[in-house]
Amino acid sequence: MSALRVNALWKAQEHDKSRKASRRARNWGLLSLAIGIVAVIVVVFWSSINYLNL
């Protein structure tokens, strides 16, 4: 939601709020990326353990 507000806030001359929304959007994006990477690693690890136990 923050990413959608950045341009509108910037155009409305709300530069501080725009920067804050931009940082929040960046942080959520990085958190999502980290969770995705961890999920892929867990799935690959789990699959390899199951494959080796067959």
C-alpha cells in the first residue's frame, strides 16, 4: 500500500511523507524477498532429505 502512495504524496508536495512511504515499501519488499529465499532453501533442503531417504 505504501508503494502506491509515493507518487501521489510527492506530487502533493508531501516530500517527507513520500520518503517515509518509499522506505516502508522498500523494507516490505526486502522482507518479502528474504522470506521467499528462505522458503526456497527450506523446500530444496527438505526435498533433498526426502530424496536421500528413499
